[in-house]
Amino acid sequence: NAGVMQNPRHLVRRRGQEARLRCSPMKGHSHVYWYRQLPEEGLKFMVYLQKENIIDESGMPKERFSAEFPKEGPSILRIQQVVRGDSAAYFCASSPRDRGGYTFGSGTRLTVV
Amino acid sequence: QQQVKQSPQSLIVQKGGIPIINCAYENTAFDYFPWYQQFPGKGPALLIAIRPDVSEKKEGRFTISFNKSAKQFSLHIMDSQPGDSATYFCAGVSSGAGSYQLTFGKGTKLSVIP
């Protein structure tokens, strides 16, 4: 029973490029959350999605960031025109219901050079 | 606005010691308080959690103490081992809100020395 799978594990992008982070939830989980962890900081909520729907994007920066969770395939967090301040670890979590039971993936470490 | 304040930032104890990590919250809508353990290069893993209707919860060597009136809670690790060396995060969540988003503290890096 595979856990939450995130790829790539490490991603290096030059300023101005696009970054795409993928998250495959655990089998049977239809709720996906994205969090960002800056160095020496706790995780900060970004967005909560169910299949084909964005439920809560109150933590998403207003520009350059978007997320989707299509009917088929993984959830994608997309960052356009990356800047140095986007360098962070991005974690995805999935749950089978809308009230907890979170399981986190191992994260994608994004470095913008 | 930091809604969950965690201290200390780092902690070093000897094997067998009892590290204590403290958290204070501001949002009175929080009704579930989990603790997560994170090893380098890994995602956070749920360790233990408590609801505010109890003052203490124990699971193995890990104990949460909860003080609702003070809006504070703490994690105690009994008989700490080098394998407990990790970063620990407290969090709060309002389960009645529209989304089950966790509000994390900034973390405590624990080192248990043999």
C-alpha cells in the first residue's frame, strides 16, 4: 500500500521558469492538501482540493500559483515565473475524508537559482 | 499573525531524559491539536493528538498535556532515545471549518545524545 507519492523529490529551476509539482494521493483518498515549508519554518497551508474541485485556496499566493486535482491523474501544483523566494519544500497530504486522517508525502524540494 | 507559538526552537537532551516542548494557541475555534514528527528529508508524520475536552493523553512514551484555560499544550517524551532525534511540530485545527487545514508551530529540533 504505497503512501502519498510526490515527484520530483528535488527540482531546480531558473528564475522565470515554471515549476510543476505532482502528488499522487494514497489509494482511496480523494482529498488533497498542499503545504509549503520555508527553511526553519513550520508548514503553511496553501490549498485544499477534492477531485476536480478547489475547496479552499485561502493560503495560495494570488499570482503565479495554481493547483488542480483532475478526475484522473495526480494533483498538480504549478508555479509560473518562479522567483528565489519560491525556494522551499512543498508537501502534499491526502486523506479519505474531509476531517483529518492526513498522510503526508515526502515533499518536493524546489530550488530557484 | 502566528496562531500557534512553539518553544523552544531547539532542544538537546541526554538519552533517558524527558524533553518538553510547549505550544500556545490563539484561535479559540481550534478543537483538535496534533503533534507531528519529521525526520530530515521526510514529510511530517502524525505522532499523537488531543482534543480540548481532556487534560492529558498518553501513547507509549509520548504524553500531551493540555490546559484549555491557558490555551497551552505540551509534548513530553519519556525515556528519550537517540532515534527520537527529529523536528517536532505542534498544530491546531478547527474541525468545524470548511477545510481541515492545519496551523503549525515553527517546530522544535530535538537532539537526543547517547
